[in-house]
Amino acid sequence: MVFLVISHETIASLLQVCPVLEYLVVSQTKDDNVMFKVVPPWFCLPSLKSLHLLSVKFSGDKSLAKLLESCEVLDNLVVKRTQDDNVMIFNINVPSLRSLSVENFKGKRAYVAENHGFVINAPFLEKLYFKDAFSNFLKFEHMPKVIKANIQVICGQSEKFIRSIASIQHLSLCSLTSETPYPCGTVFHSLEHLELCTCSAGWANLLASRLSDAPRLRSLKLKSHHSARYNDPMNPWNEPTVSPECLSTHLENLEWRQYEGTEQERNVAAYILANATCLKIATFSTRCRNKYHRMLKKLKKLNKVSEICQLVFE
């Protein structure tokens, strides 16, 4: 294991003496001017299984691609991008990768007319943590083995990558700019646990589509991650015309954090309670302590189709 803080020596030269290195952290501070330049043809990390690239600067897209190409058995990759890393398309083409964590939301990126973002090709990926507030281009190749993902994006192209993880079992999703983050007709047969952020204007209709397209959903958590920043007026809630299969056959647990008791939220809560025949517990919590008793009364009055459902208030 090596923790490497970039200084005045080239990384390639340093790593020549580590042919069996398995774990590498490359971290760059704000004042460092050293960067990954063109990686030499001889450069290879044949044993490296875990790589952390934290605010690392590159000479361009090719130097990044060559670095990742040199990691033949890479299993875990952690990326924290800096706003001036000199990479337009962060191309992660690593067939051996099983775990990927990406953060691209710190600092303020200047407007760029060209595409800038990520292309990910990792067919054996199992776990994905992806938070990106600045890309305008995202493309994920088919990843049939992903079982757990946490995705937070501000991008109008989310439909181009959510469909690539249709086999997922655990999903935490915040899609601030899209009510339809995957093509119509996509079914998530394996999805059992869903956490959905309620910060976007269209979250309720995103929820409706998720319920309809996840027939085996057992656990649903609603929570606002960005309520202080994204407080635009909510889009109207379009109640599904046909009750989703998951509500009549599988959903057992509903957890709603930062419940504010708005008209839209009450309508959504009423719909779920009135249609979730297998629901065992519904937990509601709020930050508005002065409204607590009033919201509690209104929730208690809602019709519950499940006779065994227990309402819990925190």
C-alpha cells in the first residue's frame, strides 16, 4: 500500500520501483503544479487492484486513458475531479473494474462549449457511486452486473446511462433535471430497495415511473438531499392510472425523511398507503417541529389498505 502526495518527481519514475504494487492513492493539493504527462510506453502496473485519483491534473484525455490502460487487473477506482484537471472526457475503460466511486461537484467549472464529462465501460462493475454536478455529457455502456448504485446528477442525459444498470438491486437516485431518466419500457426486475431524492421539481412523477417499472420493489425511502439549494415549485403529481405491481405484491417498508406535509406530499403518501397491500411499516419524520402535530393528524386520517401497516412518526 502506498499513499502518494504529488511533489516534484514524476509519478511514472516513482512507480518503476513498485512492480507488485496493489493499492495506490494519488492526491494533489491546490498549489501543486505537477501533472500526469504522457505515460511512457513501458509503464505498467500489472498488480494494481485499487487506485484513488484525488484532484489529479493530467496533460489531457490521452494521458488519463493510458494510465488506466496500464492497470490490467484494477478492481476498485476512486475519482475526485478537480475543476482544472485538463480532461474533457474522463474515459474509464476498465474491463476488470468491480467498484467505482466518482465525485465531480467541488468548485465552479467555467462554461465550456464542447462536451465534457464521462464515458464508462466496465462490464463487470458491481458497485457504483456517482455524484456529478458539472458534466454535460454522460455515457455508460451496458453494465449487467451492477447490484448497488448511488447516483446524483445534474444532467439532461440521464436516460443515456440509467438504462445501463437495469439489473440493479439497490438504487439511491437523485436526478435533478429529468423526470424520465431511462427509456420508456425499461423494467427493473431485480430492484428491491430504492432511495429517491425529493429535491427536484419532478420527483413525484419520477417516483411514479419507478414504482411502475420495478415490480419487485420491497423498500422505498424518500429523502431530500438538496432542499436548501433546489427549492423550485413542484410539478403536478400525475397519479398512475394503473396501480403498480410492486404496491400490490411486494412493498413492505416506506420511510419518508424531511416530510413537509405539502399538498403534493400528502397526495403521494395517500396514494401509496391506499394501494400498498403488503405494507408493514410506514415511517415519517420532519424537520418542522412546529407543524408536527398537525401533519401527524392528517397522516393518521389517510386510508391504509394494509391492515398490518404500522405508522411511525419521528
